[in-house]
Amino acid sequence: MSIYLLELNDEMATIAGHVQQSLVQIACGGRSGGAGVVWSPGRIVTNAHVLRGEPVEVTFCDGRVVPVELLAADRARDVALLAADTAGISSLERGDSRRLRPGDWILAAGHPWGIAGAASAGSVIATGRPAEGSGYPGELLQVGLHLRPGHSGGPMVDAGGRLVGLNTMIAGPDVGLAVPIHVIEEFLREMGEDRAAGSGYI
């Protein structure tokens, strides 16, 4: 195998391991609901459709299970904000979803079919409003990778391991869709959860 492929393989595995540190598993009413990602100290973001039933609790990468409080949800944009004790859990550096190009490498993390901390890699197909009808009212990241039940709400990152979106739905066997990070940030600003760009804190 080419040395370049080996280096790429190692780099992608390193990125996946880094992302898993901020990945959470969400359970609603005692049943697995999907995934989420630590956004900043005390805050977790996920898809609104993941939150089905109460109580809601999250499991961190270190195995700690804590209850969460739903602070806000936007069903149309499919984004929700949770409050939880995230002590000791880091957040991901934020990327720029508007700068992604077709062909850029992308990685999605989640818990497909209950497999904790799984990762799936692929490339960007397009950004913006999908040509096919997805039922989503705004922009989406369209990527060529496998998303399965349990990926929802989990982080999608670029080749630098920077958060660029939340896994949200599939549009075919090998096409996944994600809510772009700028849509998430817009939602948080509207909820009064402002942050300085790139600071990692709300």
C-alpha cells in the first residue's frame, strides 16, 4: 500500500478518535434516540427529531450518564439545544460550512443501529438546497456517505476535524444530508445563545 494511503488512513482514524471525544449518545424515555455533540461548556446540540419522549439523558465518551434539560428546539430546521453537566468533555473546533466544496473529505460520527461511536467517511456532493425534495425548508450539506438510524444529531466534520454540521437524514443508500453549522449558529443566536466566532464558548 502506498505510504500516502497509509498516512491518510492514520489521519482519518485520528480525526475519528478526536470527534468521538465530543460525541454523545442520547436516550429518550429509556430508549436510544440518536446522537449529539458537545457545543460548548454545559451545552449540547442535536436534531430536534431525536428528542422523542422523556426523560432525556446523554452518555458521554467516558461512560458517564447525565440527565439533560431541553432549552430550545426548532422542528423546521431540525435543531435542538440541550443543557447538561459537560465537565471534562471538550467541544469541537467550528468550521465553515459555506466554504465546503464538492469533493472535500467529510466524516460523520454517531451510533448507527446502536453501535456506539461509529464513523463513516465520504465526500461533499453539494451544498445549499437539495435539487430533490427532502422536505427540509433550507440549506443542507449533501454528502456521499452512509448514514443510518442513530447517526442523527451527531457531528459531521471536515478533513481538519472541524464541526461543519449535524447529521440529519438520508436521501438515498449512499447520500446523507446534514444541517450546516451556520444554520445551527443562526438558531442559537435567535435563542440568545450568542458566542464569539471560534471561541468555543456561548
